[in-house]
Amino acid sequence: MPAPESPTALPADWIEHRRPEDREAVGWLRPEGDDWVAVSLLGRDLSGPLDWTAAEEALEATGLSWMADVWMLEREDDEPLRVRLVEVTPEHVVVQTDDFGAIDVAVERFELPWPAPVALRPRRDGDPDGRLFFAG
């Protein structure tokens, strides 16, 4: 089953999963036949069909650390843009250009639909790093 069509409503049969140690939401479990699929906060499948416990374990193993990672936003007429996740809800996904940890850098924000479009993807080796180096 693909992610829900409506960007504003979770399917009624998706079950939120929270980590036992701190009760932080890490995703959902959605039914598929007699099994369950782990779904990330971005609305993307993290696993194939599994039993309930294995699907929970898949969510907990993935955790939330990926939210602090660098992501790339693919653009039609330009190279991918290096971004960071700012907000992820079942209503939308907000990303901003990477500020490289500086508090005084101007950033551009982009509001994307939820589930996150495929144009938002993890950074890969060979992606532009957003820094310019000048040969001297």
C-alpha cells in the first residue's frame, strides 16, 4: 500500500509508534494483510511486511537521528540543493538550505507536501557540498 494520497490525513488504520524509553514518536505501523509495515515520519516505508514486533524494531532501529542529517532537494533545472529538515508533520515537510551551523546565515525555506516527495532524499557521495573552494 503506498503512502496516503491526502497530505492532511493519516489513514485511520495507521498506528503511531513511540519509543518506549522516552515516548518520542518515531513513525507508524500500517497493516498489510496479516503483517505490518514500518513507516517513517516522512511517510516512507522503512520495511516490507513484518510481524508486529519486527516492524516496531525496524522503527526503533531507525530512530530519529536521520532528522539531523543533511538531505538533498532535487531541482528540475539545477543541481541538488543541500538542505536540513526543519519540521516534519502529516501536514507538511519543511526544509531549509543548510546553514552549516552558523546562526547568522540567511537561509531559504521550502514547504513540501507530506508524505515527503522523492525529490527530498538523503545526501550521497558525490553530491555538491554547498561550499566553494577557490584555487589560488
